[in-house]
Amino acid sequence: MSKFQTVGGLVFLALFLIAGCGSQESTADEAAAIERPVVVATTTILGDVLSNLAAQQFDVVTIMPPGTDPHLFQPSAQDIAAIESASAVIANGALFEEGLLDALNAAEDDGALVFEAITAVDQLEASGSTHDHEDGHDDDHHVDDEDHDEHADDAHGDEDEHGDDGEHDAHGNEGALDPHFFTDPARMAVAVNGIADFLIANVDTLNAEKLTAAAEEYIEVLTALDREVETTLASIPESGRVLITNHQVFSYFADRYDFEVIGTVIPVGSTDDGVSGRRLVELSELLESEGVSVVFADISSSDELAQTLANEVGDVAVVKLYTESLGEPGSSGATYVEMIRNNALEIASGLGE
């Protein structure tokens, strides 16, 4: 055998071994990716939050598609299977995902790890339509069923996690919690910390240091967003910080930025409720007496009643906001940060002088 044949054989062998090692490494990487834990988010908002925490440590599956009304959403068999097989499930809580409650409860009974994000934050009680502020607005002008929108600090841990004791009710019943904490980015920052702590404590394969770093980075983003919203809303005078909305979704926003929700077209926390003609007449009178020229509706639900109200009064605009779901990719509400920023700009434009 010639020297060149020997060298050629050795080179071929070396290339073969290198290729084999590379193949094994690639296969190992692929296996690691396949074996990453799966964390399920019930809503698009929570899905986006989780995507900012994942840091390639876990995969995120979001049950509801963009533009979904969470109060009306009904899961498919595939959705239920995803919940049952997840390493952890992050839900909103306070009966926000009404159609998912049976699936969430059944999965938890079978040992699934379910965390309700609202349990991490300072909660507000649900109200028919009003958030009370001592800002000089006449309470007699409110159109509501019951005025009991107060902080519920003692609600952490005293009630069953999924509301089986009747305290959590999205339909505005006595003692119910308002589920819409996510309209306040400052509260969302607190919820992010709670979600991260839950995942670290319950999903063994996660690197706590990496997840904590990702959470801290995203909390900084949300803190900056909160300051940005304050600046955006600064042009609205105190006397003009009143909201009439399609349904009761902005109590946490009002609490954080010193607004007052003086009326809602739908008088309770859920969009799945009827509206009387009498209520529309009362709201018409309220719009005229308060000099309000805009009604804020929901992109993810019908604005037919809000449009009817606006047409009845005249010279009233209906502005649609991202409230309970993110928008489609590429929209102004495609991410949680974009959603909050867009809503602040729309509210400032609608109410600013």
C-alpha cells in the first residue's frame, strides 16, 4: 500500500468520525428540544407573557386563538388533551375562561399543575359597571347594578382556586372577583413574578437562574410600559378621566391610572349577557349629562350595542380596543406590550383635549 493511499484512508476515516460526531450531537440537540417541557397558556395574553419567559427552556402552547372572546370560547378535544398532557398550565383565573373550567378542574384533579395568574396580584371585586373613585363625580349618574368595586386583598387563598365556593363569578355576583387584571401592566409585572416562581417550584427540568433572568428582563419591559402609559394619558384632564365601555373590563386600568368607569353597555363582567332597552336609555342620558363623546368597545366581541347607543345619542364615537385577547400577528395588538400601548393611545386620543 502506497503512502498516499494510507494518508487518504486516514483522512477519510477522520472525516467519517467527525461526521458521525456531528450527527450524534445534532440528534442529541433534537432530542433535547423534543423533551422540553410544554407549558400551556389558556389565553393569548398569557401565551405572549410565557413566550417572554421561555428562554428556549420550555415550549408554549396557547389554547385560544387571537381575537377570541374568552367568556364564550369552548375547547376542542385537542385543546383538552393539551391541557391534560402539559407540564404546567397557566390560566387567568376568576372564571375568566368560563368554557375551560371543566377541563381545567378535571386536569387538576388528575394531577395537572395549574396556576391562576390573578392569585399573584392585588385583586378587585367585580362590579355591575362602576369603579368608585373619590374624584368629585356624582355617583347618582352611574349606571350600575351594584357598587362594590373594592380591593380584595384578603381574597388570596381563602377561596377555592377555581371558584367552587361561589366567590369567583365573572357575572358580577356578590363577592365575585374582576378577572381583568391584565389591563394594568403594573399588576401584570407582579403576575409575571408569580408565574416564574410557580414554574421554578413545579417544573424540575427548568433552570431557575435562566428563568429568573428572563422574568426580570420582561418585568423591566412592563415597568417601562407602565411609565409610558402614564405619560400617554397625562394629556387627559382629571375631569375627563371617565370611561363608558362595552362591558366591565377596565376596572384595573381605572384603578392604576385614576380613571372612573361610569357606565357599561353590558352591566356585568362577562360579554355573554343580555342588555335591556331601559339600560340603553339610561346610558344615553348618562352620555349626554356627562358630556362623554366616546364609547370604548371590544375588538374581540360585537360592538353592535355600543353602535346602537352611539347612534341614539349622536356625535358619539365608538372606539374599539384590545381588551381580552391579542390581535392577529402584524396588528397593533399582536403582543401584550403592543396591546397596552395601543389602548393607551386610543383612550388618550378619544378623551384628550
